[in-house]
Amino acid sequence: MDLRLYKGEVLGLVGESGSGKSTMGSILTALQRPDSGQVLFRNRDIFTRTPRELRKIRKELQLIFQQSGNVLDPRMTTGAILTEALSLHNICSREEQPHELKRLLELVGLHEDTLQRYPGELSGGMLQRVIIARAVSTRPSVIICDEPVSALDVSVQGQVLNLLKDLQEELELSYIFISHDIDVIRHMADRVAVLESGELREGKI
């Protein structure tokens, strides 16, 4: 299969449960190796990179998971979760971290007191905003959105989708947007790829 993502676009990847959408998301972010083929990022296969190079790629290529209990460490506050991402990728100095944390919360529409709260104290919509804040904290160019609203109430889904659209424009991001929900794909995607039984084709929905 041949899948291409162009700068500044949202590529929708749609398919039924079990079609391999999430597996593809893991492969595209180097969390899982493919049985064959290549994943090219800036014209080089990510699976031939050194660990140091791969770490730099993961700074530019982020993954937003479906909101679930095991995505965020329940023992860490929101502030600690975001600070960990900033420190791991050397985004800013320790002195600059408080300002950067405030900026991230403003980007995703959360109040500053969220920094002192634990994941278990947050609503589903707030949790997903924290996950999004962590993803954009590394200042990526590409984000893989793997069913990012499927676990949310319908009333909250639209808010999160609109946030993702706003961030894409403001931060000049490219998305691969994975979903089984055709209406969500229609709302988000510039171009659509359909995954069926391991086969990939471009299509209209």
C-alpha cells in the first residue's frame, strides 16, 4: 500500500474495526515495525534511523490516542505529564517551563489550575485536551490522530474536533486522522484513504 501525506493537509484514514487502522498509526510513529516496506519521513526510512535520530523524529511526529485510562499516568499531575514531555525533548529551559505550560493550556482551552489535577479528576473532554496538549508540546509537524473522539460524548466530540482544526491552522500541522466514523472524517479530512482487509485505496465518502 502507498500512503502519502502532504504538508498542511488532513488525510482521513477510514475503515471498519479490525481493518488495521490503529496498527498503521503505530507503524507510522515507529511504535511498531511493519512486516515489509518503508515509512519515509523527510525522504528517509524511519526504521533505518539511529536511536538518536528516531528520538528527533518522534519530536516532529506525534500520536494522539483514543482517550482511555492507560494513556496518561494516573499518579502524575497534568503539570508533571506536560513537563515530562517538555524535558524529554528539550523544548525549553527549566526557567521557561512555567510559561510554556501556561501557553499549552491556553492553546487547548484549559484553565491553569488543571496543572495541579490528576487524570482521575478530569472529565473525558478535559483528558483529551491534556493528551492534545502533550502532543503539541513537542512542536511537531505531523500528528497521527487515532480515533481521538470516539470515547467522548457526542456533545464533547464537536468541541474537540473544532479544537484540532483550529490547532492545525494555528500551528501549521499536518494530520493523519484515523476513524471508523464517516461523519467525523467528512468534517476533518481534505483527502480520504479507505482501508479494507489490509488493502488501501483513495476514495470519496
